Amino acid sequence: MSLIFYIFFIFATLSYIFECQDTIPYQVSSNVYQIEETQAIIYKSFTKNKWRYSLYDQNGAIQATYVIEGLQDLAKSYYFIEQNNHLYLYTDNQPNYQLIDLNLLTNNGSGYLTSGVIQNANNPCSSGGMIRKYGTYYFLICSTPLFYLQEVSLSALQQTTQKYPYTVYTLSQSYLMFDSSLLVYKNNLFTNLSNVSSAGYILVDLQFDIFLQDLKLCKGLLDINSKTFSCSKIVDLHANNEQSVLISKVFQSNGVYQLQCLTSFQINTFQFFKMNLIFGRDQNVGRFNVYNAMTLDLINRVGSSITNQAVQLEFIQYGYNLYTAKNCQYTALYNPNTNNVQISQAFSNLPDNYMLVNPPFYNFNFQQGSTIFLSQGSNRFLYNINQIYQMCSNTQYIQLDSTCGSSCPVTAFIDNSTKKCYCDKNTIILDKSSCTCQKNYYIQNTNQCKICTPYCQNCVSQNSCQSCQSGFNLQADGTCKCNDGTYLNKNQCLSCFEGFSLFSNTCQEQYLHYNSDIFTQSRINQAKDQIQSSSEASLAGTTILSSIQNIISQSSFGILTNSLICQKLSFLILIDVPIPAQIYQPLTAMKDQFPTNQFKMLNYFEPLLSKDQNQYQNARYEIVGISFNILQTCGQSTIIFGICIFIFGTFYILIKYIKSGRVLSIVVLIYQKLFSGFLIQFFQLISTMFVIGVNQQLKQFFFDINGSLPIGLQINLTKKSNNQYDFVQLNKEKILNGAVYNDKIRRNFMIIYLFFESFLIPTLYIQFSFTWKITSTVCIALQFFELSIITLYMPFESKLSNGYFIVNNFLWLGLYIQYLIINIICKKPDINNYSKELDILSYSALITIQIVILQQSAYIIIALLVELYEYIKLKRQKKQNSFTINKSNNNIDSSFTQHNDISSLKINKNLMQQKLKLSYYEREMVQQKQFNSLVSNQVWVRIQPRNKDTKNNIL
Ligand SMILES: *[C@@H]1O[C@H](CO)[C@@H](O)[C@H](O)[C@H]1NC(C)=O
Ligand SMILES: *[C@@H]1O[C@H](CO)[C@@H](O)[C@H](O)[C@H]1NC(C)=O
Ligand SMILES: *[C@@H]1O[C@H](CO)[C@@H](O)[C@H](O)[C@H]1NC(C)=O
Ligand SMILES: *[C@@H]1O[C@H](CO)[C@@H](O)[C@H](O)[C@H]1NC(C)=O
């Protein structure tokens, strides 16, 4: 609780002070009264119409301001301060005082202001009664009757009976004089004074005790012991009245170097020579003379003459600079070697409408540091004189905050002609004491701001951006690029409109936007999620299922067919037609399943390729991940190819050279059950990817796509999966995939199928993606041709396999036809008239795509179920016919024993056990084919007829 209060208190205090912090220039509507003891001024705000008490620093800049509520207006007022910071304000010849408790005021208390009259009961005034304090002396000055009281304290003053008559008094804040009989000055009383006329003594300079004695310059000589005040030197300026006395303030001129010889070290050093000067205008000759302020000795003046018929109010001065209005500014530099003062007209073109407020300069004219009380027309301001006149002493420079300093900040430049510190034009001045480069600039050679690379927020050198402007991404090379998916347009990173996607800084239309009744964005997202998850699930499902299937059957396709399906679906995107979003987005959602992307991490060439070598034909190709560069498209296949070749080679060597029959049989089993299926499918995939890669590279080569780099052509594609046919018959088995062996077309169906799917269709899509009519029509024709072959020839023993291929081809044919129609509609200019048709077509296309993705898994599941069913059926049969089987087995055994050596017998035994577990799926195959297609091993050839018998027995 108390903490909260404390925080609130601090906040309230700060906000109060901040609210009242006056910044210069500040317009006032009164004189500015300087309270030297507390380094403060009292003045009335012009806009807020309230009296204020402000603390200032050595430059006169205001540090804190307190509003004095209720203060009566001051005019020609004087103050004195009692102990406890009690400030008494008296206006000349008025008995009423206003008393401000400064402690209360500056602590934001209340009751800081009181007022009253201090009278002496013994000697009452009928008018007047002002109290003044000089040092330790207190005076009560009565104007009627004319007398004054003098005591050592306020209370003594109220009780004293001793009073002194006077005729006239002269006073300022720092001295008081009654007639020619008493001068109170610097806490001394002087009674032996020279007789003067009514002009009396007027204090000009407290430090050098310069007075005007009857309008003549007088160098005061203070003899405290004899209480004698006299003039040690008097200079007559022939002035008639106080207004015509034109003198400057005493100022210090130190512009010239003084050579100083240090004899002991024989080293010359330089020193500034300081000399205090005062200007006085001799009205008889109409020119300014320069005097030594210490002695009032005349000093030779050289250089420009100050020609203006200047009046007192225009005689503004700061440091060694004089400003005499009407665009005239002078500097006065004392040269100790010649004992001359060099007057130079500094520069013109200055504002001429500023003046002191009160004549003469020594009356109520506040000046502290560079802050000065000036009038401009009828308005009065607290101004910073450097801001107006750029005035600093000879060796000083006008700082960034208009104060004077001996040197410029290291982050600033020096202008020697104007003696000004200034910042590079590309800076922001944050703290007024140093220059800070703007954003997107960095500092060089301490004070220059150099531009960073474009869109950089800050950098330490030209090419090393530390952070980018918002919307931009820092690149490895230290530059800033638009965030992914945005492009640069008129210094802004913009995103493409819906349906467009960014490709090399232009927005390419990707999909179509039309007034669909069905396909809202949420529906599209749903479809997208569905397709994505089913493609993922299908990938996982088919991989697991077909791994199982691979072990228990001859079938080889399945594991990667899903990738190939995704690949084939991805081609649909490549066609240069903006298809509806509901088809486009789901298709792109599967992009992780596209083989190029799926095996990306295996592409060890990728890091070797520089980024600009990865060029895509357009955004669609980029999404599918097919670039021009063959290393990018086929790099991973090269690696997979290498791995496959290694496994392939290893088993080749093992099977060829292993002598031990038992080991050999295990190796054959492992290869057949685990690896061959995978290898063959990977070769399929690799060949597809190579076809794509080569096609892309060729396209780039022949069509000379703008700006693309002709690289990657040197890559030697000597090895193709097709070369592997003459390897072990084991592979042939898998490649044939259970095809009917006795017919040429049937036997080679898988090759035809592969040629279509892995070569013709990708080639077609890549080479002709720009003409959708050709692509789609030819595709339909190819698919139709493929379907015809299957339906006519039924190339597989298995009805299920045939069925699958028919269904698959049929679905694709359907999809291609739907896609063609969609393309035709999408090319229509009045697309919105066809929105219903498009909706229906999209819907059916989406369903087809779903089925295409899922059919693979469905097929494998059905196949597995059938096998399971067959297995159970077989077991039951086995129980029923156990005798027959046993018998036949015995027969087989005995016949093998008779005709073969031991090793072949053992292999044969294995084979027999395998055969017993044969599934329906495999039993459909003609056993002749089974053995013809097996390795042309002597052993296998010999057992062939026996096996036939066995099989017959089982059935
Ligand atoms: C200071 O005074 C002002 C008004 O005079 C008032 O609003 C503010 O709450 C005061 N702050 C404190 C801490 O008393
Ligand atoms: C000053 O004048 C008074 C009379 O007005 C005279 O008595 C006195 O001697 C004079 N003193 C000097 C120093 O002239
Ligand atoms: C008064 O001053 C004059 C000169 O200004 C001097 O000659 C005289 O001795 C002084 N008188 C006294 C009493 O000191
Ligand atoms: C400005 O003057 C200083 C000191 O006299 C000197 O070192 C500097 O080189 C001068 N600069 C220019 C720009 O003339």
C-alpha cells in the first residue's frame, strides 16, 4: 500500500515538474527578476498568466519551474532573502511585501505565500516604508516623512528609535545610496563620498567596481577603513542623461595566443591572454572607445569601427561578441603583443528586431549564460542568445544545444567560420550533446553518417547490417530482403493478392478466385487438411503394409507407388492454368509427399549449389520443388541410386560366391524378402526423378529460359535402372510383379507401365506445361491407351492386381478428363457464369483425388486380407488332408535324396516349406512361370518337374 502511494507520489511530483518545465524561448509578460542566491528567476508567463519561480543552470537553461499561485504583480521590485529561504519581495516605495517560503514552494506545499507590512512603531511612515537589506544591514526607507532607519536585523529595525533624514536615495539590488552621505555597497558603509549632483552614483559593474559618477565612468576605489569611496579614474563620455550613456558590459577578450617561453626547458607553449574590456561611446566624437576594465585606461582600437548610432537597448552582448542591432555583429579581440583591440565585423544577416527590455542595460535585464531577457517588438522572451546570434567567446564553439563549449563533440563537425558545431545532415540529435546517425546510417570517422545497405535498421559498416527495418529479413551477406512471401514495391514489402504467389519478385497467378457457392475458405481448408492427412496416412500405411506384403508375396509395388502417385498429382499443378483454389490448395498441401521434397535431405549436392543456381521456371515449379538444376532435382536420386547399387552389388557378390548352401539360402531369403522389393521400387522412383531432372535440364538448355544458368549438364547419366534386367532372376521376379509370363505384352507390362508413368507423362508435363490443351489431351490419350492394354490383356495372374490396375487407370483417366474440363472452364473470361459447373466438377475431382490417394492402401489391405483368409483356409485343409500331404512330402523327400546332392536337397526343402505356405494370390500364378522365372540355377532347373507334382498334390 505504502509502496503504491510512494510510486504515485514520485509520479505526481515528476509530472508536476515536467508540466511546468519551461523551455526557452519562453514568452513572458513581466520583467525577469533574478534571485542570485537560489539561482532562480521570477517572471510571469505570457500564455498561462501566472507568476513562476524557475531554477536555472549555469547556461540559464531552466531546470524546474514552480507556479506561484496568488502572487501580486511585481514592478520595479527588489528582493531580499532571510534565513529559512524566506523571500521578501518589495516594490519600490511600497510598504507591502510579499513573502514566499521557497522551501514550501519547491516542495509543492501550500501556504508558501503570505504578505504584510513591516512598520516601526516608534517611527511610523505615513507612506512608503520599504525595507531593504544589503549584506548584514537592514534599512527601512520612509518617503513621507523622508527618513530611513538602519539596523542589523528585521526585528531590531521594528524597534529602533534612531532615524536618519535624507533628500534622495538611489538603489539597485546590490547598492543603496542616500544623498552623497551614505553608500551601502558590498556589505560596507561608505560615508566619505565625493560631492555629486542629482545623477549620483550608478553601479555599472559589481566585479570591477565601475560606477557612473554624474554620468562619467568612474573606477571605484574602496577604502573600508576611512569609509571613503572615491574614483581612482574618471572618464568623461560627455553624456547628457542616463539614456545617452552608451557603454558595454565588462567582457573578457581572450582571442589571441600569447607566446610564453619556458626557458628551463626551451619549450614554447601557448596561452590565451585574458583581458577585461568595457566599451564607452564618446558622444562628442561619436565613436566607441575601449577601456581596460581594471584601470579604465584607454586601449588602442583597430579594425572595424562600430559605426551604428546604437541606442542602449540595442547593445546586446555575450562573451566577446557585441550585437548592435541592424545586422551588425562585432567581435573584439585583445592582442597583448600590440596592446590593441581588434574589432571585426563577424557576419551580417542577423535578425535585427531583438532588444534589451529595460534601459540601461544594468537595470532589470536578466542574463545568465546564453539565456537573455529580450524583447521582440512588444513581446518579451527569455531567449537563448546563441540561437539568435550564435555568439560564443573567441575560443569557444557554439554547441549543438546552443551553449558555448571549448570543443565540439567528437560526433559533430566544426565550422571554423561561424565557430559552430554541427552534425552530419543524416543525424538525429537525441541528447543535444552528440549527434546520432539516423536509422539506416552508420557513423564513420566519428562524425560522418554513411548510409547502410537499403532497408537496414542499423549497421556498423556499409556491408554489415545488424538489424533490418520491419518487414525485412537479415540475410547472411548482411543485406536486408523482404520477408518470405513478400516482394518489394516502392520501398515496401507487399504480399501478393489472394490466388497469386510470389516468384522472383512478381506475383504469379496460382489459382482462381470465383464466386463459389460451395467452396468457402473454410471448406477449402478442410479439403486441404483432408488431402494432406490422407496422403500422409496413405504414405505411412502403404509403406508398412506393402513391407509386410513384400515379405509374404511376390508383389513389389506399393511402398513407393504412393510417392509416385503424389508425383503424378503434382504435375497437375504445373499446368499453366489458374485452377480453382479448392483443387489447387489441396494439391499443394501434399508437397511434402512429392518425391523431390520427400528425399530432399538425402541430396548432398544441395549445399554445393549456390542459391541462384536453384532456378525455377515459375512459382508452381517452386512449390513442387522441381528446379532447372539437375543436381537439385536428381541429387537425391543419385544418392539413393548409390545406396541401391551398393546393396544390389553386395547381394550379387554374396549369392554368387557363397559356397555354403545353408548360408546361401539365408542370404537369398533375406534378399528376396527384405531388399529386392525395395530396391526395385527405389529404382522406379529414381528413374522417374531422373526423367524429371533430365527433362527440366533439357528444357532449360533448348528453350534457353531467361536468366537461368546452364549448369548440371555435365552430370553423366550412364546408369539407368533399366540396365539391371540381366541381373539375378530374383529381381526379374519382382519386376514382373506377378505378370503372366507367356505373353510378350503381358510379360513386359510393367515396363510399358513404367515407361508411361515414369517417362512419358513426366516428360509431357514438363515439356508442355505451358500449353494445357496439349498436355491434358495427350495425357488422356496415354491413360486411355494404358487402360486399354490392361483391360485387353489382363497382364496379371491375380484378378486383384488386374482389378487394381484397371481401377487405378480408370480413376486417372477420369481425373484427367475432369481436369481438362476444369481447365477449359477456367480459361473462360466469364468464369462466374460457370460457378455451379465448376463447383460440381471440383467436387468430383477432389473425390477422385482422394480415392486415387487411398486406393493404394485399400488395395494392399484387401490383398493382405485375402492372403490371411487363404492362409487360414489352407491350415484347415492341411488338417483334413494331412495324410496325403505327409505322403507326398515323403515322396518328394525320397526322390530328392535319390537324385540330388545334400545341399540341393536342403534348398529344395526350404522351397517346399515355402510352397506349402503359398497364398491364393501366388497360387494363381502358373507354377511353370514360377520356376521358369527363378534363377537359372542347376538346382532349380532340376527340381522343376517335382515341384509341379507337389503343387498338384497340394491343390
Ligand atoms: C502539487 O501541486 C499540484 C497543483 O498545485 C497538484 O496537482 C499536485 O497533486 C501536487 N503534488 C503533490 C505531490 O502534492
Ligand atoms: C560637498 O558639499 C557640501 C555642501 O553641499 C560641503 O559641505 C562639502 O564640504 C562638500 N564636500 C566636498 C568633498 O566637496
Ligand atoms: C575624505 O575623502 C577625501 C578624498 O576623497 C580625503 O582627502 C579625506 O581625507 C577623506 N576624509 C576622511 C575623514 O577620511
Ligand atoms: C578549424 O580550426 C581548427 C583549429 O584551429 C583546425 O584544427 C581545423 O582543421 C579547422 N577546420 C577546418 C575545416 O578548417
